Amino acid sequence: MHAESPNIGQVDQVVQALKGLADPTRLRLLSLLRHGELTVGEICRVVGQSQPRVSRHLRLLSEAGFLDRFREQQCVYYRTPATGARSGWVRELLASVDSRDPALQRDQVRMAVVVSDRGRTAAGQLGQSSPSEAGDAGLAAVLHEELGPMALGELLDIGTGAGRMLEMLGAQTSHAVGIDLSSPALRLARTRVHGRGLAHCEFHRGDMYALPFESAAFDTVTIDRVLAAAERPVAVLTEAARTLRAAGRLLVVERFDDIEACTGANPLQSLRAWLDGSGLRLTRLRPCDLASGHHLLAVAQHAVASAAGAQ
Ligand SMILES: C[S@@+](CC[C@H](N)C(=O)[O-])C[C@H]1O[C@@H](n2cnc3c(N)ncnc32)[C@H](O)[C@@H]1O
């Protein structure tokens, strides 16, 4: 998903890259886009410049590998790279820029307005179906009990919706990606998760039946209230298992009543059967009562990893 970065060790390429940065607006754009993913239109509103001017600066920064660019339906989003050599370089460079600079501070204030407008619109389009904060707080506590304090590494959240999993777990990851088919949901997720300072979390439009990732790319994969409504839950889990590293952990959260309503069978048995069908080994299955209802939480691993853990 990242733009191909030139080798930063080669002198002429480093000079070329530095030339790409040597402009006050481009530095301003980098400083802005390290806080999250913005569309060209949103960036224009924040910096108060015309689209052709802003697009030219964005193109130069992208070509030098300092910005990632991706399309989501009719919108093109930009952000600083969340991983790779250029992400470290951007971090170090921006650390030496005074964040109290009036232009940068003005950008921050305008960005907050633009992002909150986006959140309101997206929430309206979704009919705001987010669960209560109290329910989330209960789930966050259970997740931390089950996963422990250890770092979650690279995390993928499948069917991320408004991004509540990444809001709860993002701080424990080195890099996280939320995938969903719904653009309004992704817009809301960006607003909420990046608004909490978790800019290392990325959001992309993608299909859970054909995930746009290589095999064994993630240490942790989460699927929160997605399987019960899925036409083919075993296919979703099989695809999730493909992206999970050998020692990785898959975490599934489902509402008890939703599984019962869609399968007509005992939800514990249904969840077990789905996981068996995907080739993963269930290592933990736990019912939990949250303010938002009775839930099941399952942790699964590749069979080899769970056997090693049991020794
Ligand atoms: C009930 S919501 C759960 C959202 C989030 N995980 C949470 O718990 O708040 C289910 C999500 O799955 C997404 N979804 C449904 N089918 C999908 C597919 N084929 N690929 C990716 N996401 C999908 C929906 O757009 C929706 O955001």
C-alpha cells in the first residue's frame, strides 16, 4: 500500500528528496498529515490554498516517498507513511520544527474543525449506530485482561466500522490497519481514532473475503461483531488466518444473541465450529456481559503456535 521509497542511502536520491521537502507549504503539509488521513479537499480547507497548488505540493511529496496516497471511491487520501524508512525520517524532521509556529497551530485548529465536520456527516450517513461509551469501556477492560499488557505488534481489524477496536487497542500496536467496505464508516473511524492521537492506525476500504494483504502480515487480527452478519463466516476466518503470522493471535468478539439469531444454534458451539472450519485452534472462549449486551470473546491461533504455547 505504500509508495515505493527510493533508497535513502544514496546521496543523489537524498538530495532529491531534500529538495522535495524544501518549501514552507510542503513542510506544513507534512506536519498536518502526520496526524491522520485527509482528502485533497480537506487539506485545501485547512491550509486555505487552491486545489491545483495543493495537489502539486502533494504530488512532489508523494513522489519523494514522504506521503502515502490512496483512493477510496471518489476521494484521494494522503498521510505520512506509518511504517518504513521515510516514516522515521519524517518523524525526526518534524521533531526539529517548532510546533508553536503560528501557521502550524492555525492548521491544527482548522484541521480539528474539518475533521469534526467530516465525523458529523459520516455519523449522519451511518445513522450513528455506535455502541455506548460504557459498553466500550467494559469491552476494553475485558480485552486488556485477555490480551495482557504485551505489545500487539502489527494489528489488522477486519470490518472495523467506526474503528472502536483500534480506539481501544491502537495504543498497544506498532502499526494498525482497519478494513471495511463502508466509506462513511471509514470516515468516522479516521475521525475518532486519529482524533485520539493514534495516527499510526490506517484505514482502507477492502473486502474481508479478499483482504488486500500478503499472507502472514499481522501479529494480531481482530474481528468485532462482524461474523454473525456475514454470509460466509468460515471464509472470513480462513482469510483472517491467512494474514496471521505463525505465532499471531486472532481475537473475535460477537454478540451472543446475534450468533443465535443467525445460526439458530448454541452460539458457543457455532463460534467453535466456525473457528474449526478456518483451521485455527481456539485457545480461549469466554462469555462476557457488557453494558451493550451479552458477548462472546474468542482467542485463536494457528495450531502449531497453540501447541507450542501449551508446552
Ligand atoms: C456491526 S459492524 C461492526 C463494526 C465494528 N467492528 C464494531 O464492532 O464497532 C459490521 C461492519 O462490517 C463491515 N462489513 C460488512 N461486510 C464487509 C465486507 N465484505 N468486507 C469488509 N467489511 C465488511 C460493515 O461495513 C460494518 O462496518
